[in-house]
Amino acid sequence: MTEFVFGPYRLEVDVEATRAYYAAHPLPAVTCDCAGCRNFVKAVGSLPQPVRDFFDQLGLDPEKPHELCYYDGTPETLCGDGWYHLVGRILEGDSEPQGREVFPFGWYALAEGDSVAFKTGCEHLPEDFPRPCFQMEFDHVLPWVLEEPDPYISK
């Protein structure tokens, strides 16, 4: 296990076990056919290098989220979030069990428009994912790269 500190979060991550899990599960990780997910698949390679480096040091593959959601867009960008699971545990910065505030310790900025937060509760956790584990939420802005109009533009 490797210990990491990101702002208020102190994590213990089994980087090699996390990396091995993602490597053993080939693409496509995103199986939804909505416009946002199709755009993510094409645009995720444009994440800023500091964000890609952050994912790499934790053993995560940014192309393989466990879930994606979208909430706002412009003709040029799409804002959304997604989550990834990591092998390990949160040592400091977790939310209280059954707490109303999901991320009381806030978001840790990676780059402009890209930030993360962590919690022990794992949503849509695959049965074969190693334990112990926790979830990383990834709030991001990606370019709109599809040739169709962005349907997430706020009116």
C-alpha cells in the first residue's frame, strides 16, 4: 500500500492491485450510448497531463470509469462527473456513514475544470473488485468533439 495526501484527503492505495484490475478489464468500459458517454470516449484522451499523471500514480485508467453523469454543456464543452474504484482505504477525509453531506472535505482541484473527491461508499461496485476499496468521484470538463449538437446545453 502507498500513502497519498491530496489536500484534506489521506489515502492508502494498493496501486498495483488497482492497476491490475483495470488492465484486466478491457474496453469498452463505457457501454452507454448516450451523447455524453460517446463524447467522453472520444474526448477523454484530451485530459490535461496533470490529470492523466494523477490517475496514473493511483493506478487508474481514466478511460474506464464505473459510471458517468452529465449536467451542463456549451457548444464547445461538456461538464460531467464519473467515478472510479480504488483498492485501499481512506485514512482521513471520509464522509460520515449515513451523513447528509457526501464530500464534507470538499473537492481537490487537479486542473482547471477537473477535480476529485473520495468516499468509502462504492456505487455500482463490481463483484470481482478487490477489497478493501473506496470510490473517487471525478468532476470534469471535456471538449465537445462529436459532430452532432451538444444536447446538454443549458437553456
